[in-house]
Amino acid sequence: MKNEVRMVTGLTIRPFIENDYEALSNYCLPIEQAIYTSLPLKVIEDYKKDKYNLPMVIYLDKDLIGCFALYTDKAGNQYTSNENAILLKSFSLDLRHQKKGLAFKTLKVLPDMIKLSHPEKDEIILTVHHSNVPAINLYKKAGFIDKGYRFNGEEGEEFIFHFALD
């Protein structure tokens, strides 16, 4: 499949297809994480309303374990003036696959995947809620940089993280 990245670890990252609906309907995300991300079915709904919102799925072998969206519209990224930035949104892993290093492995391969699928992009931007310490630590460990920019989101202050694509 085009834009699919397979890793030696058994992880596959690829664009959402209709056949993923069943697995997404069984996705498990704890209530306490709900303020930090969107459920995958919401990510798909948003995609249907906005062609620049590209839903992606993460598989471990044959199990769907995660979801996120890449937002590609130059004019729609409110977190940066860089028109060549791509926005990583709603990154989550199914509860049953958290704390196994899979989110880190996904984030480490993401820059290469974006370079292949969106060669015009030179930066990844994401926001993370100020109280989501595990996610902040994960993004920093994966090489994302907090340059001190902040955004007042619906649920409070968001940190804006950057990752330069070489």
C-alpha cells in the first residue's frame, strides 16, 4: 500500500481504509486520557469533513493498536507560520498496547514516513496538554523540542512541540 511503513518490530503505519472500522470500534482508551486526544472514530469523522485531515492507523502484526491524524493544509495550521509544517494530531495507542515502547517506536519512524509521503514538509508540529506529563516525556524522548510556544486550548494550556525534518 502507498504511504505504508513497515518496521522490523512488526509495526505498520498506514493511511486509514474502510476495512479498519471494525478494529477501531473496539479501540480502548481510558476516560482519563479523553481530554488529551480524540477517539479514532472521531478522527475518521473529522477526515470526512476536511480533506487535509489524514487519518493514519498503527498495526502490530494484525492488531490495530493506534491511530493519529496528519493535518496538511498550509493555511490551517494555527500553531506555526511555517507553511511547510505538518501537524500531528490525536496520537493515541489502545490501552491494551500502552507502556510497551510502541508509541516511541512509532514516533521514531514517523519522520521518515512523512518525508516519503509529504516531501515538501520540513517540520512536524504537535500540541500536548501541559498536564500530560507521560506524553510530554515521550515526545521529548522521541526528539520533539519544546521551544516555549503555548496555545490556550479548550481544556487549558497546550505546549507546542517541533520536530525538524532534515
